[in-house]
Amino acid sequence: MRGHVFAVILLTLAVALAAPQDDEEGLAEDLKELNKVGDTPLESALRCGFFYANEYGKPPIERMFIFNATWSADECPTEESVPRWIEFCSNLYKKLEGRLVYENPSIDPKRAKKGVRIGDDICGLLNDRYKVPFVGRKQNSKRYPDGVKIGMYANGCGNVDWIDTGLRHPMPVCCIKGKYDPCEA
């Protein structure tokens, strides 16, 4: 399970970067920065994260990855959603859009050499952490017959609830026993 979690964390960090994909040295440095725990305490911070998304406007199904980086939120303390949080995380997502390709090799080089794909990392996390081995119609999933979408959510001021930005990866994830299987069109 640790391998899947590590791979998904690396995947998420890698797609988050605006650096060119062929700039491996810069990418490695950016990964280190995004993986550092932010200096801003959660009670006064804004955070963004990828979740297995529910219907628009509803709380997420499960966590995929929450960025360790934190950003200052001067509006804290508040228990209400702040439009700036949604805008900030939405802008971050827009920089990532299109870089998360399920068929691409895993971000973890050791896993990639074994033929593991990004989609396998995502499905492995669903299987290992959340005990969801089957996702999608071909897989006879009663819980998620149409697959699961990945969405960006925002949070701030140490609040427990995550706010839906409304942004989703265009392709759902479908899985068979923790392995990626493209969803039916």
C-alpha cells in the first residue's frame, strides 16, 4: 500500500507543476518544494487537494492527495467558504489540467519500469486504502458504475470541510482489482 500512496503523491505533485516536462532537474526541485509542509499554520492557511469527487457541490468521496504546501489566508478565522479559496485552487487546477494522463507511466521510476501506469497508481490507492477494487460499468461496480472523477477541492482556516471548486478531470477512472482499465465510452 505504501508504494501506491507514494506513487500517487508523486503523481499529484508532478502534474501540479507548470515547469516543462523535459526539465527533469527543475521538476525534481519543484517536487521537493511542493512536498514540504507549509510554514503557515492550518488555522490561518489555505489548502488545495485532489479528491475522488462526488456530484458537483457535494463533499468529496475520498481523499486522493492534499498538497503539503499551505498558503496564507488573511480572512481567517472563518467557518464559511471564501470565494478566494475556490478561485486560488481553481487557478492551480487549470495549470495542471491535461498533465494527468492515466495511460502514462507511473511517476515513480521503479514502478514505471515495471509497466505501472498513473491510472494503476490511482486505482491502487482506491483498492488498498479505500477497499474499492472495482470501479466502472465493465467491472460491474454497483457503487461507481460510471467510474470515479478526480476533482480539485479547497479548504481554509483549519476547517474540516472541503469545498468543491467544481473542476474535474475530464476522464473518469475505472479499475479492475486495483488496476486501471479505461472506462467505456
